[in-house]
Amino acid sequence: MAHAAEHTVVLTNRMGLHARPSTQIATTASRFSSDLTITKDDMTVDAKSVLELLMLAAECGSELTVRAEGDDAPAAVQAVVKLIETRFGELDVDA
């Protein structure tokens, strides 16, 4: 029996969803068998695809909805949300 899970989170890292965080999301999402998507405004992309994540052009303050469908959906959503909430381990230093 497949499960579904969904959680909305605000992107708080200063640089937004650039290449490194997108790669981290795709790598994390790929560890799960569930189908994972991330939605910003009216655009939904595959969370396992770095290129699709970059197409969201999500800047700091963007509201993202992480959704998963599959046997490990709750754990998959939790892992991706945790990554976003911890700002991908980035230190927000002033450039």
C-alpha cells in the first residue's frame, strides 16, 4: 500500500536553491523509492533531478511544498524538509 506525505517549508538560505543545495536535495531524494516532487508557486518538479530543481529558480523566502508518494513517503519528505530547514549546512556569511 502506497503512502503519501506533504510538507510546506520556507527556503531560508540566503543564496536560494542554487546548484549545491539542488544536488543535495536530488541526492537525498534518490535514496528513497518514493516519487518526490517539489512545488514552488504553480511549478512542480522531480526532486531527484538537479536540473529540474534549478528550474524552480527558488530564492530565499520562497515557499516550497515537498510531496512524496510511495512506501517510504513520510521519511522521504522528512529528510528533504530537514535539509531545507537546516539551510543545507550553509553558513550565511556576508559576501
